[in-house]
Amino acid sequence: MADVMAADPDSDFRPDTGTDWAEVARLVLTSRAMDELEETRLVPEKKVLYQFSARGHDMAQVMLGLHLRDGDAACGYYRSRPMLLALGVPLADALGSGMGREGGYSDGRDIGVVFNYPNPGGAHALPMCGGVGAQYTPAAGWAQAIAYKSNVLGEKDDGAIAVVLGGDASCATGGFWSALTIATTQSLPMLFYIEDNGYGISVTSDYQTPGRDIAANLASFKNLAIWNGDGTDPAEAEKLIGEAIGHVRSRKGPALIRLTVPRLEGHSYQDTQTYKSEEAVQAEWARDPLPKLRAFAGGLDWGLIEASVEREVEAARAEAEARGVSTPDRVTDHIFYDGVASKVGGNAGLPMDGTTEEPQLEGQRINMVTAIRRVLDQELEANPKVMVFGEDVGPKGGVHAVTLGLQDKFGVGRVFDTSLNEEGIVGRAVGMALAGLMPVPEIQFRKYAEPATEQINDCGTMRWRTANRFAAPMVLRIPGGFFKCGDPWHSQTNEVQFVHNPGWKVAVPSNAEDAVGLLRASLRGNDPVIFFEHRAMLDDSWARRPWPGDKFVLPFGKAKKTREGDKITIVTWGAMVPRCEAAAEGISADVIDLRTLMPWDRDMVLDSVRGTRRCLIVHEDLRTGGFGAEIAAVVADEAFLDLDAPVARVTMPDVPSPHHPKLLEWAVPSVEKIRAEIDRLVGF
């Protein structure tokens, strides 16, 4: 037996001696039968296009799945179907999803190996991602939600855990290290389950971790219990899995279990494994866990189990193939919340009851910083499911002072600092949202969102790719844009990238009143929202407004005319709004502040252009591929015959934000440049 390392060798937990080995055998044989069916029939018949065999990984994974229960959640990866079978997924869904048939995991929208499984009364299989390593931080978020519900909401702690599965190659990813940092520093109930087959497709594991053993390398990692052994030995695998899960359930901290397993087929069906010698392949097959399981559980009627499995898998194939293909007219459903709640995640915000779209102005003018902070304060007070977190949001109050004082009032359980890893900030927010909370993560500057791009993308597509089975609403606050000076690292806007990510709503308020209405609407909505806070407007005198009331909400997709006229339509947002107003002085112009970019108010823009017959778009982002190009295309498509002049844009040139104020002022659209273009178009 391989060495077993545990942080607490005196643990009073003992593995479950009542393992149902007949059920283990049935599920392993089912996994094998499904792999064989796909490899010998469904892939050659081109009914399955992506196939990943789980042979060699299957036995230990089944044992893991059988240990999971209601309240748990597991984040798997593309070779995790045996665990899914152990959770009880219908076989017709498991096969039909691989064939892209309607129903199942995604209604034909996603490949079948990228699964999800809402499982009332059992453990959820959270929506997995197509990217290696992307599964780790959402699992950490689920684990932190377990702790939050117990410590903050006062719910009973019933020993629920989060489990994440990954191969040895995934241990080299940023997602793995970020989640490891989160779990160990916060002592979260999380189990890292590492299946080490020695390969990342063709790349051997010595390129992934020194010495080819992540468990050995983490032996000195504080606050992490480690188990390390053979995933092909039935008794050893069951013992190690039981001990590791028992450790986490008993709230002794996170754990990592590494089990060595053979990958008995290629990485995928198309992988011929020519990079392996014949001796290496034979050595892997010599470690096949199925013969070991047969010998270990020799008292079972294997013939009877095999016959039963064969009938069940064939019946599931017939049922799956009888399913149709989802009709194309449904493929645009579930990009956003459409009034039907997802099965898992969402509905954590307060209801809109009693809110109003009409501002009730009161008191002196306040800046945008104060307005945003006040909304966060009110929603934290009223909704215990809301939490605010990010780098430096705690005692420091945020580098822009937006969260100042919130931790003092609500405590470190609800307003807390995080490790310096943006993937971890957004990824854990995904897990928290799936667990029924309303996370409000902050990214310090727009440029810093880049390490979190994968998590942002995956979060946005979640409702769509699971056909509304899962959703992860959150409000992701991101300051950006210039402020007095510029630079390539803190002054980027690039809002268009978020608009291009399906499933995200994007707010770009230009003033305190709009910030209040849009933020409150975001916190009470059921979609993930990018809330862009322009640095130049946070304390700008123009952006100050009286408090619009405690019940004010502003719907997305509703622009505002800040100035009305009939000679030209000027479309803008964010810090460019006051510049456009100043530039339009003395001109009869419609100045439209879009306020939100996803969705944007096409109707107001088109109606205005049809009246003024001219359109100028002004934004701070770069010219090429900026969101202004989308607006210009829509205007050209739908109002071309109404135009008396070409659609024009005033933007930043295609350069990063310059640092020196003189260079910055040249690059950012100025009042003078905007006015010159207004005059050109009006005189065209």
C-alpha cells in the first residue's frame, strides 16, 4: 500500500465499512459499457463528436460519488462521468447529452462531457467548464458559502462539503493555486480530488509539477491534510477517500487526495497515443482497476450485474436516440433571466416590490462614491445574503474609498479582503452565487480583470449552456478609466469586451443618481452584472446629484436625454457625458447618456436619429472595435435613409492610455474635438 499522509493521524473518523460493493461494481461496469458503446458505435456513426473515456479513473471516482450527499457540491471535469453516474444522473441524459439531443445537460447547446446536474435531495454536480483548471475556484466559492451560511446566516452546519476533481496537469493552473490559497487561508470545507494518470494529453506530469507528485510537494502546505495512494486498489482507494471526506466533514480543514490511476485510452477518442511506447501502454493496462475490483469483490454475481448493466445501457441508448434535436428557435432562450428561476442559483436579491423608477430627490448633492457606498450599506443591512469582497475592501475601504466603513459595520464575515488573485475573486463569487448568495466582488481596476476573463466568460454563459438549470447572478464592480493622469495599467475602459460576453449585463453610470438606481436594480436582479465605476466621475462635481431615494431603481436598457434638440444626436456614456454636454452648448442637440451598454437603448437612439438626421458617437475606449462601432452599424442598418450625414465617432486613438496629463488630454476625446465634429456634421 502506498504511503498515506494525513494532518491528523489520530482522527477518530473511520472509513465506512458498509460500502455497497455491488453498487460500486454496477456503476463501474455501467461507465465501461457507456465508454464502449460510444467508442464502437456512436462515435464511428458520428452521433457523438466529443468522447472522453474514463477507463482507469472510474472505480475510485464512483467511490467518491457514493460518499457525497445532499448539501454537497462537486465540480468535475471532462473525465468525471463515473462520479456523475454515482450521483444518480439518468443514463439517457448522460448518453443523449453527448449526442447533442434535446433535454439532458444543456438541450443540445454544449458538448456532453461538459456536464451539470441539479440533484434535489443529493449532491449537485456544478456546471463544469471547458477550460482546464476553471473548476477549482467555483468549488472554493461553494465551500465558502457553506461556512457563510453557518457563521453568518446561522443555518445548521450538517457537514456539507465542496469537492473539486482535477487531473495532475490541472495542478499547474492558476485556478488550482488560487483555490488552494482560498481554501487553506479560510479553512474551508473543501476536498481537492486529484486523479494523477501521469499525462496532460501527451505531456508527462514532470512538466506539470516537480517530482511528478503534487501531494508530496504540498506536504508542508499549512492547513491542508493530504492523502496519497493507489486509485486502482479497491480497499486502499475506499479507505483514503473515506478518511479524506471524513476529515473535511468533521470541520478539520480542507484536504487533498491524490490517487494514481492509469488512463487506459487516449486523452479523447481522436488521440491515438502514438507518444506512448507499447511497453508503457501495457504497463497501464496491467493497472486496470476493474480486474482488481473483480478479485476483491469475488463473491458478487458479476455475470448477473453485467447482464443487467447491458440491458440498462442499451435501453438508455434507445431512449436517448429517440429524443429529437432542440429546435433552433429556442437557442436564444436563457441568455438572461426570463422570469423562470433556474433550478440552482439565483433569487438571492431582495424583491423589487415597492421600488420606483421615479427619483425622489432629497438632501444635498452627493458624489458617486457616497452614492454607491450608501446603496451597498442599505442592501447589506436589508439582505443577509449580500456580501462584499475583493482586494483591500476591508479596513482600507477600497483603493477608491467606496467600501470605507462597511467592514466596521457589518463585520469581516460579510465585507472581507481576498488574496491577490482575480480568478479567485470572480471564481469564488460564482460558487457563492450557485449556493444561493448574492456576491458583490470588486476588481480594483479594469485592467486587473484580465486574469479573471475565463471565470467571467463561463459565468455569463452558465444559464444558457445549462438551459436554465444553473445560474450565478452577482454584481462585479470594476473601476476604470482615466483620473487626472492615465497609464496602460489603471486607466483602461474596454467595456466592449464585457458587452461581447453573452449573459452579462453592463452598467456604466455617469452620475450619482444613475449609480444608485442601476446598482440597486443589479443587486435585486437575477443576472450577472458588470458595474463599471468610472474613476474620473467618482468625485466629479458634475456627477454629484441629490440622493434619489431609498426605493429608486433604474431599469437596464433605458437611456436618458441629458439635453434635447433637433440638429444632431450625440450618443455617449460614462465620463464623456459632461464633455458632450459642454461641446453641444449653443447647438440644438439630443445628448443621450446610454447608462447601460448591455442592453442598450436602441429605440431612443434610432428615434432621435430619425428626428435629427445626424449621429455622433463619443466614447473613451479605443476606436477600432469599440462599442461605438456597434451603435454606428445599427444606425446605418436601420436609419440609413433618414441620415443627412455620415455616422461619425470621436474616440481615443488605438493606443494605450498615456500617462502624462498633457498626453492623456490629447488622447481622450476633448470638448474641443467633440465640438469640431459636431460642427462638421451639422454643416455637412
